[in-house]
Amino acid sequence: MAAVLNSVRAFFTPQTFFIDTENAADVVARENLLDRAMGPGRRRKSSEKLRAGRVPAEGLALVARDEDGHVIGTVRLWNVEAGVTREGRPVAALLLGPLAVDAAHEGKGIGSGLMRAAIAEAARRGHGAILLVGDAPYYERFGFFANKTQHLVMPGPFERNRFLALELKAGWLDGAAGMLVASGCRFS
């Protein structure tokens, strides 16, 4: 019910934000936003193990800015290998997260806007699938479901029903099995 109300509220709220590519000047604002939104345990999540020491996928670190240019939302996607095919070849994919919106700006469609922009840009760049760990009722509206991750596992503890995937190319994850492994560029 809350998701429905937030969608209705976002529809009638004038858009007071824009989506932009993250830049180096956004780092402090992004990290502060993530700390506020996700709390002190955010760095202990299994997804964080795949992001540690890596840079986001090319062109897939996005922020939402208010009319003054301040960062009020963030989403990043990371290169991973989503297990291997039946023939033993790694399956290239993206891991989404974290997605966060400043509490003072919730209910304005910012999270949805960031999700749609990230999915569209990943598809435009030719990626085959996006995986994430999150609340199914929220992410299902963007096409993320658990059935495509049934033979995949995260490093460390994770909740199976929250491990979701969206195929950008039909059948991309068919037969994929095994553990997600970071494959993106390391910080230099």
C-alpha cells in the first residue's frame, strides 16, 4: 500500500530533481547520504564485498540532484560475473546498488527515476543482465524477479528471496550457476 501511495504522490508532485552522471565532487555527499540512509552496517553486506576496491561500471554511477545541484539520490552498477554457463564460461552481468534517496526527498519518484535511468543506460551500453539484493515488492515493478537467480549465490550471507535479477537481453542468465564474483576495474 505504501508503494502505491508513494507512486500516486510522485505522479502529482512537481519534478524538482534531475538525474546526472556522478562526478568526483559528489563522493563526500554520496557517502554521507548512504551513511544516513543505510546506517552503520551498510559496509558489512555481501554486496559490499563485490564492490570493495572496485570502480563502478563505465557510465553507470548516477546521482539525482535537486534544483540547486545538491546530491539527493544515488545508484551505482558494478561489473560482476554471475556464475558460469553450462560450458564453464563466465556470465558477465551488473550488480546494482546501493540505491538511496535522502529522507527529506522520499516519495517524489527519485528512486524510481534513478532505477529507470540506470536500467536504460545499462541496456544502451549493451549489458545483458542486472542483479541486486533488495525488497522484491519495490523492484518487481522494474522487472526484477528471483527466478533468474535461483542457481546463483552471493559471497557471504544473503536472503534468497531478496536476490533478484532483470535480464536486459532475453535468456542472458539461462543456465548461469555459481557465485557472483567481482570483475570490474580496481581503484588505481
